[in-house]
Amino acid sequence: MKQILIYSDSLSWGLIPDTRQRLSFDKRWPGVFEQSLLSNYNVRVIENCLNGRRTAWDDPFKESRNASLDLAQAIEINSPLSVVILMLGTNDFQCVHDNNAWLSAQGTGKLINIIKQAPIEPGMPAPEILVIAPPAITLPKGVIANKFKHAEKRGAHLAKELELISKQYAVHFYDSNSIISASIIDGIHIDEAQHTILGKTIAHIVFDIYASKQ
């Protein structure tokens, strides 16, 4: 069995825009992704998706939102892994942080290094790494508007910076902006129909990663 870890935030957790509700597994993109992969592989998708998770910064109001503090243990706990998928960065632009796209991408670079250096057991394979650029933040609306005030400006060009950092560390990259966009309801999260599109698309990318290793 191939195991894939998705290490992400509320966009992958399946938060329904402008609510505190969650899409069911078969409706959120990790579930669609797993179901698509099962047509060709015996695979298990492991979700480690925490609302509010940043790449390398603490949340002053909630504990354990700094991805870099728990990632190595997540790799160790769930090994062996064939692929680790990182889809983070959106929360780096909450109003409590004065970050730009370059800084956020450096946070993802730190996470890539953590994965490569994670304490897996001897003889276990090092996982492939896929960085997904989340959909660009548009004008934040609704209950999260204040939390993400001006985030659309500070987060501009994140996808380009993530592409550059992925090339620097020689890992796989995909820009979700080529197929989906942030919800018009809150300007941050992903609507149900876009979860379906993203899950099916990422499955094809992972098919290609597996094929390249055969």
C-alpha cells in the first residue's frame, strides 16, 4: 500500500466558506484525490490539515499553528510515505503577520528541508514532495474579513515564489490557480465544486510521479 500525507490547513480540511462547517471526506479534495487514485493504486491518503496553520509562524491566539514544529513527527508517525503534499501559505497573511509572498515561500522552504531530514526508520524510502500553491486570496469577506484584512495585497505573487522555492529544492510543484480560484463567498477558501476539480487534478499529477519512478 502506498501512503500519501497531505499537510495543509483549512483549505484542505474542507471548511465551508463563511461557516464553521466541514465538507464530508468524499466532497473535500483529499477524499476526491484518494478515490481517483484507487482506480490504479492501493493507496491511503492521510489528512493532517489544521485550520489556521502557518508555514513557520506562531498564531498568537491558538497553539500549534506553526507547521514547522510538528511536521517532522508527522513524517515519522506516518512513514513509510510515498508522497508528502504541502499546501500552505494562506494563513501566513493573516493580519497579525507582516509577511509578503517571498517570506511565506521561505517558510515552505523550511518545511521542505524538514521533510528531507525527518527521522524515518533506516531503509524506509524518502518521500517525494509536492508543493501546491493555494488559490490566490481575493478580497476577504464575511466572518474572516478582519482576520485577513489586506491579505490579498501581502499575498500577491505567492504562487510564483512557491514555484521558485520548489525549483530551488528540486521538488514537484503545481499552481492550483491554473484550475481553481478562491471562493467568491469569503475570498479565502474553496467551494465544493472546486474541491472536486482540485482532487482529480492532483491525482493525475501523482499518477505521473509514480510513473516516473517505475
